[in-house]
Amino acid sequence: MSEPGVSESSEPFVSEPSESFEEPVPVYPAPASTYRIQLTPDFGFAQVAELAPYLRDLGISHVYLSPLLQANPESRHGYDVTDHSRIRAEFGGIKGLRALSATLAEHGIGIVADLVPNHMTIPVPESGNAQLWSVLKDGQASPYASWFDIDWAGGKLNMPVLGGDDGPVADGDVLRYHDHEFPLPDTHYRLVDWREGPGYRRFFDVSSLIGLRVEDPEVFDATHAVMLSLIEEGVVHGLRIDHPDGLAEPRGYLSRLRAASGVWTVVEKILIGSEQLPEDWDCDGTSGYDVLNRITGLFVDPAGKERLVELFVMHTGMPTDYATVVQESKAEVLGLFFTSEIDRLHAVVGSDREALVELLAAMPVYRAYVVPGEPVPEVSARIVETAGQLAADRLPEGAPVAEVVNTVLYGPAEAVTRFQQTCGPVMAKGVEDTALYRWYPLACLNEVGGEPDRFGESVGDFHTFCLEMSSGTMTTLSTHDTKRSEDVRARLAVLSELPGEWAAAVGEWSSKVSFDPVLDYLAWQNLMAAWPISQDRLFDYLFKAAREAKTSISWVTPDPAYEAGIRDFVTQAIGECGASIAEFADRIEPYARSNSLGQKLVQFMLPGVPDLYWGNEITDFSLVDPDNRRPVDFDLRRRMLAGAGGGSVAAAAAGGGAAADGPSWDGAKAAGPSWDAGKAGDLSWDEAKLMVTTQALNLRRRLDPAAPYIPLEADEHAIAFARGDRAVAVATRLPVGLERRGGWGSSTLTLPHGRWRDLLSGAEHTGRIPLAHLLSIHPVALLERD
């Protein structure tokens, strides 16, 4: 092992950042679009470079890469950083990154990097984190003691690793416990049972991720030196900030980062309901979950809510009220996972511990953004005080909730800050990773930041939301963290229009195969919506879902018999009901396809920076990670884009040759390719989605990013808007209801002044046009003014 802070790489990062950030920094504009790529040890910088011509033709302006800094060598995600001084060797190191940047630049493409400021990993063996090893060895005398958010109250750092009757063994100057290793003598740490909370702030409940103190300028400088140098060098042109709510002071962090980088920056901030990004954050917007949930709601019929909730309750026995499930889930995870966090918080808040726990459970958002020493914002005070009222209602009369509320709003700095940092993990584990797996009448609504009891988004509300959007915020439909891919959600949204047909189908399948009522109904929704899916993929999903729900098993309470029951259920469900499930999926495909294309077009044409998750330029029916992080068949997608891949994913994947009637390009309209309008009506779902993607992204590169969003009045089954005087987007919504009423009838859309060409059909339009004509070939239209 090297000395702390010394790189072991044979190709160290040689570009040193300036010690002062007062010098001018480069300023880069916001991307026109981004393409998220999940880097892995077997898909690194060289593989991304090979995609440059394809991504250029697709219309992408920036590649958006998962974390770049050195992580655990085998890591498939990169959020477990071990060394901030190196670009990850498994990807190709700094030389590979520079080469990638140069290749992309030749094709007019920049790089956006995913940055993880909140935590580092505690690797196994622990010597893999040089700074942590120094702290374990020298305690508070270590030069890196200020790096980590550690509780030294007991004199030693608790390390939760013990798990059996056997104990650690001394081996020279190292203490070994299975694959773990620690420095001897053990004067600065204490090994404890893995079920105990650690002596440090962690990422959510993940004890292998230790919280960083980037509020310390020295820690900020050390952990950001490489990334800032890459920006100064022109290798990286934008940033996505992971989990800012975990930081002691997000606003201060973002202010310092902007001053040091000058680049377009978005944050992974989860907004709930009408919550808005704090106005004083120096960033360009969020990573897009707020937009994702709004778009999903646009394609969900609120009329289906009552029937679907009744069906869910009938099959599962769960409460009809989602709020009850949220409260119970948060209370449960507080007891299961966060006793050490509560103990540490209680030590500085004082007062009543039970009142503090109830207040945490009642918080409706991830954070209320109170900064010690500053006046408490009105909205922040209202959030915490309202939560306090809910907590008081759940406690015996006279409980000192008001005293706790006052302390976390106006009390000592550590009490205020640590309360803020604890709210997010409780929300994440209680809602994202528990309640959303327990209450799911319509699972497409169960996304990060989503509200599964809120069925549908009216066109008027959607327009209001879009009119307030920032031109710099990111928009997305699928990410590496979504519970279901966009096309899975497109299928599920159809169920809101067909609750009766869905009830009959689930009734038939449930009569043949059953296991655990709380899990079965989730299985049927996802089995249908992700069809076709292998037994292994479905088992892995249900196994994770059951552990997250914690109603029968959990990550800390496994049950081999129950797990075997899941496996049997999966085998029987696919074997006995597969044909019927396939038939149902096939029957709703026209509606799901309409939803899929509609939500894609809307996302790409909204204000903001559209992000395309890798592979989702054609249909993708993935479930929660790691399912949605599987390798992408780029050869297939390149063949389809070039017009040589045949008519569908299935045909191309089976090795079929080029089809005579496959997609072709006529080269019209500058920049990107355009589909042969004569074949537009014969496209498969995959081809149509690729067409929408390519045409919209290339149009975005021609469009002024500040072009205003202008709502257009249209039929209730359509969403229509203009972007300035250059582009118009029209999408069908609630297609089942549209069909039931007999189609568009006499409904029309009045286009803004000028002659307009539909980039999807090739047709030209002007003035007032019947929707039946405009949408006669595709359920969407993308118009550009000549």
C-alpha cells in the first residue's frame, strides 16, 4: 500500500490545479443534449470513443459519463470512490480519458461528468482507501481526520464488520478479519457487530460508504482537484452532482464549485410534489426526476384511480391510504437502520428522543434547507413546523415536539445541520426503498420523487409547470436509478385506461399461480410491462423488491424458504401464464407505443437539456438496477441508424440480414439524418422511437435553447406546444379513450404563422389543420418551420 495521498498508478494525473480559484475559469454553455453511459471495467473510454460517429448522427451534443474517479476495481457503478487523485484505471486512466475527449471533440461532442462529493467507500480490504487507513492508524492526529464525518465521542471510531463467533487475528502490524484488514495497534477504532450503526455518517444506510466533509475547504480542494483540472484543461465540460442533500451545506458547496469550475451543473435533487429547487443554489437545475414524473402523469388517466386502488387493495390487503404506508415505512426504517444516526443527532438536539424520531418520520421532503446563523426561510420553517404538528398528533399529549422543532430550526449549528443531513436518508430508505415497494396500484407512478397516489397530470397543469422550467435543467425519462424504464412505464400507463380488462387478466393469472399476495400483484404488473423477460431477470427483480418491501424478508433478515418460493412462483408464472401475458402485452401495444413515442417527443422538446439513457433510443424494457445497467447492443443500434439492421430489434438480434424495406435516410434538413417519409407508416416500434429520437435531438441542435415554451390549444387527447417560432411538438395522450370516442373527429390544431414540415412524416402543413390528418401516420408530430 502507498502512503496516504500518493497515487499507485503508473500514469499519475500530472495537471495541477491552481491553489487559488480566483483566476479566470473556462465557461461552457449548457449541452444541447446528453447521452448517459454507464462505464464499467469492460466498457471504458475506448469503447465510448468508438460510439462517437453514432452519437453524432443521433444528435447528441455531450456524453454524460458515470463517475470517473478511481473506485473499487470491480465496481459496476463507480459511486464507491477510493482515490480522488486518479482517473479510474479500469476505464483507461487519464490517458484514456484525454484520448476519448479528443475523439469526441472531433465529432462535435463534449463530456459531462458525474461527480460524487458526499462520500467515499470503505473498501475491503480497508487499506484500499489511503485517507481512511491513515485515520484508522493515527486517529484524530491523522492529517485526514478532517476528511470524514466521524463521531469521536467514544474515543474510538466504530467499524461495523464483525459477523460471527470468530474474531480478528493479528498478523504483524495488521489486524485481519476475513478479507478485512486494519492497522495495529487498534487504538483509534473499535470493531463492532455489522448490525450496529457505524461511528461515522454514511450514505443512507450503506455502512461501506463513509461521509465526506467537503464543507472544509481543504477537503473540497483535495477531492475536487482532478475534476477541476480536467475542466480547466477542456477535457470535461459539465457536471452532474450526486446526492447534494447529504452535504452539510449544499448551497455553499455549489457556490464554491461554480466559482471554481464555471461549467453547466445539475444536481441529483429529488423534488416532491410542488417543491422547488432552492433559488439560491448556484446550479442550472436538477437531473430530471421532477420532469420525469410530470411527463409520466401526462399519459395516465385519473379516471382509472379508484378501480386500480380497489384492485390493489383486494389483491394485497394493503391500506387504501398511501400516506399511512409512508408513515409506517419511515417509522420502521428509523428503528431498523438509523439508531446510530438518531443517537448522534439526539446528543446535540437534546430534549425527547421519541419526539425527534417522530419528527423525522413526519418530514415530507428530503431536506428543508436551514443554514445555521441565517434567518430561517419561511418555506423551510413551514415544512418543519407542519411535520411537527403531524408528529405531535402521533405522540402522547404533552410530548415536547415544539421544543425539538425549535431546536432543529434555530438551535446549535450542529443540531440544525445534522437534522438536515438525516432527513434525506430517512426519506430515501422509508419511501424510495420501502413504501414504493409496498403501495403500487399503478407501478409507473412509483418512481424516485413520484407520488403513487397522484393519478394523472392535466394538460393545463403540465403547461404551467413547463412555463416555469429553466433552460438549463436536465430532463429525463430513464436513468441508472429509475425503478422501471420509460417503455415499461408506457405500458403500465395504459392500465389506467383499461382497469376492467386488467382486473380480468390478473384475476385469471392469480387463479393459476400465487405465492405472497403482497408481492404477487407487483409481479404481474412488471411481468406484463417488461415482457418478454427471462426467469432469472424476473426472479432477481422480485427478490430485490421483496427485500426492499421488508414485509416478509429484508436485506438483514433473509429467509431461504421464502426465496425459494419466489423462484417457484417465477417459474410457474412464466410457464403457465406466459402465453396469456404475451397476448395481453400484444393487445395493448398500439397504446403503449403511442405513450412511448409521446413521452419521448415531449421530453426532448421541452425547455431544458434532454438526457437520453443509454440504449433507450429504441425500446427498452428494463426494471430496477442492476437490470437497467445491463450492456447495450450498440452494434444493433448503429445498424438501425445506418439503415442496415432490418425491421426490428428481434429480427436484428436474431442475426437477420438487411431488410429491403428497412429504414433509409434521405439526408434532408441539415445536421442529422431524416427518415424516408414514404416508409414512415411501416416502421416498427423500435424504428419509430429511433426516428423520433434522432429527429428531435438534431432539431434541438438547431433550436435556440432559450426559445420560449408556448402552449398550444388542442384536443383533450393531445399535448401540443411550440418552442419559439421554430418548432412545434404534438403528442397523443390517453389513446384508449381517444379510440373509444371514435378518433379525432373534427378536432383541429392551429399552427403558428408560417409553413411547417413534419420531420416524422414529411408532410407540410400551415394554419388550422385537422388532428386526424396531422397524426394520421404517427401518434406524434414534430414540426419545423421552413
